[in-house]
Amino acid sequence: MKMKIFSFFSFSKCFSFSSSEVTAEDAGRGEQILKNIIDAFSYHELKIATNGFCSSNKIGEGGFGSVYKGKLQDGSVVAVKVLSVESKQGDREFMSEIASMANSSHENLVRLRGGCVDGPFRILVYDYMENNSLFQTVLGEEKSRAKFNWIRRREVALGIARALAHIHEEIKPHIVHRDIKASNILLDHNFNPKISDFGLSKLFPDNVTHITTCVAGTLGYLAPEYAVTGHLTRKADVYSFGVLLLEIICGRTSIDFDIKIGEYYLVEKAWQMYNSNELLHLVDPVLNGVLFEKEATRLLKVGLLCVQEKPNIRPRMSTAIEMMKGEINIDDVQISRPGLITDIMHLKVGQKRRSSRSMMTRKRSSQLYAL
Ligand SMILES: Nc1ncnc2c1ncn2[C@@H]1O[C@H](COP(=O)(O)OP(=O)(O)O)[C@@H](O)[C@H]1O
Ligand SMILES: [Mg+2]
């Protein structure tokens, strides 16, 4: 049952909020924020919403835990993420962190509605996104890719870029997403793209990476300097965005398979095609058009620029947007060889430097061997 709470800790360990009630100034002032909290979810309520966290309601499992589809008492449909990874914060910090996540609202970020801390349980409640992720759609079978015409792809790419520019450049302190990939871009009922798992990495100890190992393609999104040294900056997100941009236009995953050449990296392929002036051959054949060739070439070049080996050559997200829109002429910008992690030797170096890595990271490394 929902209830109003004003003094959080004296009442309950469950909470929810609407971002409009928390100002930017409040973010970070843990307890202060909690005084503004209303409409608490209880564990019991979420249990009812998900039919007892029933397996038939389960919609997925990721690096942080299981996700269930649920229906709240007010009839709204939500995605309930039951976190399985131990958080680094106490209840109070955990909640103030989440409050600041909810405060960072943007039309291209999945809205965090609230959550619940109850005993060992830490649960996040998000708006439910009806149309799956880019992974299942734009990178899926021909039939589903065909539903994304050029204009829609361009708008999807720009929407993602805008949300990233927002968390990188408009929020103080800025936030690095760390896990930009096709399966973290969800589509709402109108097929608007929404970045999910935003801010989540901040909840967990640095030695627990949430970069999942189950999709081998995840490797294809990793900025080399992040994979090798663990050094994380906004430019690591820019790198992942570049890979995603190439994927959206080409309709192929970052690590793809071709009957003639076998497994290949999209970034590498794009670099080859750029050098031989054949970039357009990479555009998803289901798009089947000539009208947008100039724009497609431009976006592919922006993709390549975002995956440059040297992080400082990669554009900031706001600059990438200007380039995508043609407001900055990309033809004047020199594009060099992109960076790419394809061999385990690089990662061995990184592993040595990051001595206290968790099981999840070790799992990731062994995944790398398989590639
Ligand atoms: N808000 C949401 N609405 C609909 N589906 C979601 C939502 N959040 C996550 N999912 C789905 O749940 C699955 C697992 O998500 P997640 O735990 O974030 O793992 P990952 O990001 O590694 O794919 C994904 O397939 C995703 O599509
Ligand atoms: Mg996710």
C-alpha cells in the first residue's frame, strides 16, 4: 500500500519520489531529500505488483540482477529491478544517490520512479518500456530492422546523444554511464529511445563492474583506455556511443559475422571502408535508399570520430550532436585510426593494474579469451 512519508527513517525503509519534488540543490543532501519523499513503495507492494516476483513476470536478467514487469495499484506498468550486487553505500547514501538519479530527468532517460530498501533487498522501479531495446530491434532480424527507416534511426541516435550530453555536460557533478550498449537503449510506446541503467554504476563498489559478460558483443563497446587501465572518463561513454551509432546505421552488432570473412569488428570494418571511400556500403541494406546518403556518410564519420583511439580526439557529446546535425562540418575534421580492444594481451596489462577485481571482472576477462 502506498503511504506518504516525511521523515523517512522513522517510518519505513521503502521510498519513491517524483523528480519534480527534488531540486538540483537537494541532490546529494541525503536526509534533506528524504524529507521531500512521498508515495513510498513497500516491498509488499512490489511483491504484489510482480505477482510475487513470479518467473512468468521476469523480463530479463542483467549484470545487476533480475528485472520483472509489474503493475502498481494505480494501474501503471513498471519494470522492477531487484539488485543482486551488493551496494557500496548504507541505506541512507543509497537512497540519496537514487534521489539524485531520479532528479536527473530527461526525455531520453528511462524514468526512475522509486525503489525499496528492505532488509537485504534493494529494488529499483522504472517506467516500463514497451518496445524492447535496440538490441532486439535495430540490430535484430530484417523484419524488425525494416521498421526503423532512416529518419527514425537518425532521431534515435540523436535522442541517445542528447541524453548523454545531458548527463555529461548539464548535470553537476557530471555522470559517466559506463555501459552504453544497444541493450541499454530501450524504446517507449512511440519508439522514442531511452537510456536505461543511468547512474547505476555509482551505487556499486568500483571493483564490481556491471559490464555484463553474457553478451560477447559487450566487449565491442569498451573504450580501450577503460578496458586496459580502468581509467574512466566521459570519453569512454563517447567511445561506446560511437560504436552504437555505427550499429544503428549499419544494422549490425559491433562484433558481427560474415560468411566470407568470418567474425569481424564493425569499428575495424568502418575504418577500412572509410579509407577506401566505401562507407556507404556499410549502411543497412534494408534502408534501401539514396536520399539520405550524405547524412548517412556524415553520421558514420561521427561514429568513427567517437571511437578514435586517443580519448582527447573524440568529441564531447554536445559537439558530436552538432556534427550529426551538420552544424559543424565533419569533412574538416581529421579522422585517424580508431581504437579497438581485440586481443587479450591488452587486458592482461589492465588486470595487473587493477589488482582487486571482482568475480564479475574475472568472468569478463575469460569471456575475452573466447573471442
Ligand atoms: N524499464 C524497462 N522496461 C522494459 N524492459 C526493461 C526495462 N529495464 C530493463 N528491461 C529489460 O530487462 C532486461 C535486463 O535488463 P538489465 O538488467 O538492465 O540488463 P542489461 O542492461 O545487461 O541488458 C533487458 O532485456 C531489458 O530489455
Ligand atoms: Mg540494462
